[in-house]
Amino acid sequence: MYPTPDEKVYIDAAEKLMIETMARYDPSHDVYHVQRVRKTALALAKAAPSQPDLLTVELAALLHDVLDKKYVTPEQAANPYTFYLPLFSAAAEKSAINIIKDGRARQIAQIVDNVSWTTEKKLRAKGEWSKWHEECLELHCVQDADRLDAIGAFGVLRCAAFTASKNNALHVPAGDPALEVSAMQHFEDKLIHIKDRLKTQPGKELGEKRHKLLLDFMQSIEDEFTVAL
């Protein structure tokens, strides 16, 4: 039965670091976002025909935003494996499992380094989206979970929260200089495209429902802005 006491040692250590770190970020990337991603990633993993390693999925989900480049320096985010190695080493001393020796620590760091939408977009543009990216089920579960939390009801809330944290406008008329950094422009630039980059079958099914909510919300914004009677 997952998780075993030895697996729980790693989970508790990762969760502690995550809680301490995410407390410094804004509500769009907080502890509750990570907990939702963790829950969704595990649900996707358990529903997969060929089940991924659950400990890898859970640890990658818990740690996926600790080194988010929006909140840390490029130097801090440069090498997730080196950053997380002390955490994994300390946990290994208290557990019969050693994820450093069995290779899972490096895979978790690799997932963390590749989970973001922006990273995938850049790698695809450069022709560097590899066979590993296409086949790693653990990566797909964490990616889908993170992206699903960017669309649907929570996605709307998170977009508004991040926009407000930057003191940018929520919605502006076409042609306004503030349009580019407004919340609703982020819907157009990224959020409505997310469902087409989901990779797991259950993730795609959830994505369709949440995508519809996004479209309905965008129409409601337009109706209210134009005072449609």
C-alpha cells in the first residue's frame, strides 16, 4: 500500500520544504496550489494503464514550484538536482529507501526542470523535445496536473491573483497599452491553448471540461464589459 513508512520519510521532508518555500510566494503559486497539483497528479498516475512510480510523481509534484523562475534567480533554479540533493540525502539516512542510489532523485529533478509550459514551448521551438519528454509518464502526470490547475475555476482565480500581485490590469479595451500584461490577455496567450498540450487520457478529459469553463468565463467578461442586454 502506497505510501510505505519509508516512502513517507521523503514525502514529509519534501512537503516541509515546499510549505516553507511557498509561504513566500503569492496566492497564484501557494501551498494550496501545490497540494491540488499533488492530488491531481497522483489521481492521474493511479488511473494510468501502465502505472508510473507514485513516489516519483508525488515528490515531483510537491517540489515542482519551489524553484519557479518567476520567484527565484536563474542561478538558484539552474540545477534542481544539486538544490534538492541535501533534502534527499537527509531523508535517505532515515529511510530504508535510497532514491539517490536508485536514480529516482535525478529523475525527480529532471521532471521539476521540465514541467513548465514555457520550458516545453522553448524546447519544442529548438527541436529539443526528446524521447524522454514524450515517454516519461511521471512527467506527464505532473505536467497535466499543474496545467489543469491553470484552467477551470481555480485557473481563473490564479490568473487574477498573479495579475494583481504584479499590479497589472484585469481587463482593458483593445488598443490600450496595458493590454499585453492584463489578466484576460493571458487567457488568449496561454490558458485557452493548454488543453491541446495535455498528455494523459484522464487529463485530456478533465481539460475539456475546464476549457469550456474558461470559454464561458471569457464570454461573460465580454458581455459584462460591453453591457450586453
